[in-house]
Amino acid sequence: MITAAQLRAARVLLGIDQRRLAKLSGLSVPTIQRMEASETMVRGNVDSLVKLIAAFDAAGIEMIDEGAASQSQGRGVRLRANSGSLAPNLGARSTAKSSGRMRARK
């Protein structure tokens, strides 16, 4: 199970909007919006959650469960080192936008 904060963070890490995530996952934009608006754990049927996780996995996003091995405690997301499989499909504009955000936070 993932949290709404993880969902939003994963989408931002990829530099894509809700419409693009909906297309990648085969879900509707309102479904993505409802999932992101959840207060804690993402609400949705199992099929929708499986599609969402599969889309993130294909894009190189790894969901980190609470208690999983990481430098900090709590839940999170991370981009796998060899995640180039979906990058060409995201478009140069989205990738550049994401890169700019990452540089600004360092």
C-alpha cells in the first residue's frame, strides 16, 4: 500500500502531471486526483493500485515502505539508478523541468 504523499512525490520526481500519469497507468485523471487527495493511504480498488504501481515501476520509481532499509525512517520513493527505460517517453520538456527542480533543492 502507498500513501498519497508517496504518489505525489513519485509523480513530481518523474516531472509529469496527473494527465501523463493517467495515460501511463491506464487510469482516468479523476482517479489519479482522488488517489492524490487521500489523507494517508491511497484509496482505490486493487486493480487501479496495481496499474499505478506498475506504471511507476516501469518508469524506474521504487516505493519504499515504512521500516524498509534506507538512511532515514518512514515511507518514501526513489528513482532507481538504471531507470532509463521510460525516460524517452516522458519527453525532453518534462525531464528538463524535473532536473531543474532537483538542482534547486541541492
